[in-house]
Amino acid sequence: MPDDRSHLVVVSNRLPVDRTVGPDGEPTWSQSPGGLVTALEPVMRSAGGAWVGWGGQPDLGLEPFEHDGIRIIPIDLSESDIERYYEGFSNDTLWPLYHDVIAPPSYHRLWWDSYLSVNRRFADAAIAAAAPDATVWVQDYQLQLVPRMLREARPDLTIGFFNHIPFPAYGIYSQLPWRTQIIEGLLGADVIGFQRVADAGNFTRAVRRLLPYSTKGSIVNVPDGDGARQVLAKAFPISIDTAGFEELAQRPEVRARAEQIRHDLGNPRKIMLGVDRLDYTKGIRHRVKAFGELLADGRIEVGDVALVQVASPSRERVETYRQLRDEVELTVGRINGDYGTISHQPISYLHHGFPREEMAALYLAADVMLVTALRDGMNLVAKEYVAARSGDLDGVLVLSEFAGAADELRTAVLINPHDIAGLKDAIRGALDMPREERRRRMRAMRKRVRENDVEHWSATFLDALRRVRRGDDLSALS
Ligand code: G6P
């Protein structure tokens, strides 16, 4: 029997492919948009890589299959797994906790039990898929117990973990009833990647508070048999497919579409844009409030400035997300009712996702991009906007200092979204910013997203894992 096990296995909650059922009832799979799969695709192809993940719907009962040179290993989730592991523990416990308790996290033992058993299912699939001495790269907060499960079963593996969301300060993290189990789960990895230096620091501090392990810089010394194993916990800020986005934004049909958008909005002098999953971490309410007040104060005229807010549906069965949708839609409706005219609506609110081409056209049309997250691991929209504006070096990025991207995009207009007065002044300043200053700021940001694209990110992370496999002293990387 041929050994079809892989030397590189990626494990993430969602598969990198989306399933759609055609009119003939036949399912087809297409690559989902997103940087991770774009970056990993070439490496996965050449390594004969496998990807373990969930197909996005309950009880699909699928066998592994091949898609574009990648072996896809689907994990089954039942309705109850989705409720307890995905909507519950992942998105109503960990998500709010890790985003600085913007919404109150719920702690339920049944949800934890489900998190544990689903993590076990993902780990078992990865164990079966991995060739001897393979590298396994686990992604994100839904799967924090997987690294340790892998190590216990397969000490031959080299194991990476990347946390796409923030890691909170210990004073917040310590609320979690299962705080030690999660840290132990993560420490099963050889390399633990975070978005920001601050996240890595929060993690090593939590290790010191909860376990008798010593740390030095980014290295955690974890007891292993008679000796100790070095675990590297360090920032690897994720990025986007910069060249792909630049190319997309230069296509004539995308540029034409941007013109059309401006025309359809009634040719306002300035267009402002927000693009987010409809999530309470994104600060959509703060942004809309600031915009409404600017209209009320007469500092913005309807027809002169238009705000387009794309809010793509997300986690719609979780109560906090339902409430947020009601609140945002109430506020948007009020502002449009109070300040709209027959010909102009102040806010064009769109509750759906769009293909990449349409996003690129929106970025090109937007004079001011508003990223006002209250807390965000990175925020790739900010980077996409910069990449899309590489051609004309125009546009102003208003960026929350609470988004990971603010560590890199230092010449954005940095704001504190909780300070509504400051946010209003920053928005007015962005609308009035002279062309020369816009160019100068955008040029510096473009340099950064070109240097650190998602390909660079994954290569750097995989290189750290390679060094572990070779037995290098990790202190050099710390
Ligand atoms: C964030 C998380 C991802 C997640 C995505 C969409 O970016 O870091 O892990 O996949 O949100 O959320 P969803 O719950 O729809 O997968």
C-alpha cells in the first residue's frame, strides 16, 4: 500500500476551500478567498501537503480528496459540535476574552468538553495524515489544544502554531477557568507565532504566572524527559498577497468599476469606506456615531461626503452578533432618516460579502478608509487598502491603534476609537489632507506591505520550524 502521508500538514478550523452545491445537486469546491491559502499553496503543492479542516456545514461525512494539488482532509462537526465548540467556546468564550472582553465572555463546562473533544478529532486526523518527521502547522484560537495532543502522540513531528487574534494581558486571560490547560496545549508546539510583540509578551507572562517554567526573551523552557525543550514564542505579523492585490487594482475593468461606484453614489466630493465582518470588535458603532455627529455639527454635508459601510454577515447564531446587527442597523437607519435627501443617503450600508474584484474597486473609489477596531489581531483590510492604492499613491488610511496593523503602518492617521471627539477631528483632517501629505504617508505604508507580504510571513515562520528540526539554538531567533 503506498504511503500517502504528507510532510507538511496544515490544520485550521475552516478548510481553504468552500463547498457549493450546483443546480444539478452536485457539490463543487473552490478556493476560498484569503491570504493564508494563497501563501501556502505553492509550498503545499511542492511538499504534497495536506490540509485538515471543517467544511463549514454540519455532518458532511466527506472522505479526503485532492484539490489543486493539495490533499483536503475534512473534519465532521455535528450540530451540537457547532453549537458548543464553534459558536460556544471558540466564539462566545475565547473570542470576546482574547479581544479584551469588549463583550462579556461566557464560561460553560459543556462548551469546554466539546472544545476538548473536537480538538482531539482535529489532532487525530493530523496525526494520521503526517509522515514520519513531518511538519504540522496549526492555525488559530479554535485549536489551541492540538499542539500538545500532537506532541504526545508523535514526538517525531515539528509543530508550529499561529494565533491570528490578539493574546490578552494576564489580568484578562486569568478569567478563563481552563487557562492552564490552554497554555499547556500551546506549549506542545515548537514555535508559537503571534501578530504583535505585545501578544507574545502577554503569552510568556501567562506562562510564568501559571507554570513553573523559565522564560528568556522569546524562549520558554519546557521540561521534557530529563531535560528541557525550547519553545519560541514570537511575533510574526501576518500580511496579504500584496502583488496580487496591486495587480487586481490596476485592471482596467476594476478601475472602471471604481468610477462607476463614484457615479452611482451621486459623485460626492469625498467617499469614505468601512469594510468589516459584522463583529463587535471592529468598532463599527463608534465609526458610525462619529460620522453621524459630524453631520449633526455641520462639519460634513450630505451629498458632499458619502460613507459606504460593508458589513459582511458573521456568526449570526451567536446572540452578541445578533444584538450588534440590530444596534448598527438602528443607528444607520436613524442617520439616513435624519440627514438623507431624495437624491443622497449619507450611509450606504451593505450587509453582504463581495468578491475580491469588487473590494478592490471600492478601495480605489475610497478617499478615506476607516479602520476603527476596538481590538483586532492584525486587520488585513488596512493592508489591502494600501496595496490597492499602490498605483496612484492616493487615499488616506484612518487606523485604530488597537489593530495589530498599527504596529507596522505607522504613517496611517492613527486614532483611538473610544475618543469620539478625537475620531471626528481625525476624519475631518483625513478629508482635508493635502495631496502631498497623502502621497508621503501612503508611500511609506506601501513599502511596508511590499516588504512583508503573506509569502514572506509564511516563509519566515516555516524557516523557524526548519531550524527547530535541524536542532539549531533558537536563542538566535528570539
Ligand atoms: C478571524 C479568525 C479566523 C476566522 C475568521 C472568520 O479572522 O481569526 O480564524 O476564520 O475570523 O470567522 P469564522 O468564524 O467565520 O471562521
